[in-house]
Amino acid sequence: MTLGRRTLLLGAMAGSLLPRRRALAESAPDREAEAAPLPPGGRRRFIEANGIRLHAVTLGKGPPVVLLHGWPQTWFAWRETMERLSGSFTLIAPDLRGIGLSERTVAGYDKRTLAADIAALIVEAAGGRAHVVGHDMGGKVAFALAYLHPERVERLVLVDCAVPGTESGDALHGGAWHYGFHMAPGFPELLTEGRERDYIRAQIKAWSHRQDAVTEAAITEYARHYATPGGMTAGFNLYRALPDDAALAASFGRRRLDMPVLTIGGRHSVGDRLAAAMRPRATRLESLVAEGSGHFVAEEEPAFFCEQVGRFLSA
């Protein structure tokens, strides 16, 4: 098959799926009946932010901390972190746009727009300024937020993520194959339909060092949201926006972040590469590596993670 013909077929498939995807996004069903149980003392909120309706769970008392999840998770990824830190902080864990119980939109999955969502949420739910902790795709959002809305960020914690534009997606040279797969138009939806839980579970297990850290119950909780109409598309759109995200990061040039920044990488995942990427970008950088962890540091090393995050945010 020639390259031109292959491109034509890819375009045709993407075009045939797009109207259906738009319709699903614009008429997203009410998913509130699917809500996960809250941590003891937790409260569910729906917040109008940046023109959309964001779902968030709050718990605790003290300085506000916004927790941003990654793919393929929801706010539920932070449940244990929230319980451990609720005596010292007010934890606010939103579902990102299109994920979980937050409004599912056709567009807006680039990290500039998602950062604007969270900046507006901080105004509405945290008095205008908060500590921000971001993991995976949530880390990319937190990174963009710190540059674009620094007045909203007291201290920044980036957890096992890549600075936009530094991802290694070249599978032939040791990079991660899933970047290209998730970014392809239409194909990942086609191949994961009806197998959402299997696919999410396989990805989580592949990225974990401690195989039992993310429980089967948690995987089921994530999958039931992503398996709703348009749910996987919203998740894949976080990846499809990566070229725009890389251009955004490049536009910051040599400008450095002035707020204190902590990076935490899993030794069996990002390791110290996140710290190396952030070193020229932060005036006050602290970096840590969770030695017994893969990608999901908050779940794989919860005691270490909460101790270090709590210490850093209390400084």
C-alpha cells in the first residue's frame, strides 16, 4: 500500500468517526449515578470554571492543595493521598475536562486550555491561590499553569511526568509506543471499544513497579468512566494535543519559574529525567526519586510520597 493511499484511508476513518464522536461529546450522559464513594469527610462539588462544569472532591482543612490526576485515572487516584494529608491541608481533587464526572467537550484538551480550567477552579474553590500537585498528564497541566498563571500557584509538585516536548515516543529507539497509538485519529477508539478495562489495566500494570499498588477496584472505577460514550476519546485527546503542548512549552523560552518546585520520579519510570528537564526552568528546585516505585508514585510509595509532599508544602 502506498503512503498516499494509507494516508487517505486514515483520513477517511478519522472523518467517519468524528461526527459520531462530536455528538457523543456534546450530549454526554449524566454520569453522576456512577460516582465513586468519597473518602470519609469528603465532599463532592461541581464548579463552573472557564465556561465548563468541573467535578471535584474536597477534604481536609488548611492551605489549599489542588491535585491533578493523569491518564488513565480520575480524581479517585488521590483518595489515599487526601486521607493522609487532610489533617494539614484542604485537598481539592478535580476530574480534568472530559474525564470522570467533569463536562465532556469536543475540544479543549491542550494543556493551555486545561491550565485555564484549573486557574478558574482555583479562583472559585481555593480563594485564588493554591499549592498544585500534578501527575502524568496532570503534571503537564500543572507545568502549563505555573507558567501561564503563576499568580495562582503557591508551590508546584510535578510527579513522574514529562515536560511537554520532551516525551520519548520513538519506539524504535526505546521510546514508548503508546504515544503514537493514542494520537492516531480513530484507531485507538476502534481497537479498545468493549475492552476499555482490559486496556486500562494492561497499561497500568505495564507502568507499575509494584503490581498490586493500583488495585483492581481502582482500575474498575477508572474504566467505568472511560468506557462511557466519548470517554476514551477524551483521554486520547490529552495525547492528541501533545504537539500543541510542545509548542507552548517552547514558547516559554528560557523563562524560569519563581515559585518553589518539587519533582518526584519513580526509579522504575521517569527516574531523575524530570528533574533534569526542570533544572533550567526553575529558580528553586528540589528533586526526589521514589526508589521502589514505577509510574504511579502516590499509590506505589504512599507513605514516602505523602511525607515528602507534606514536608515540601509546609516549608
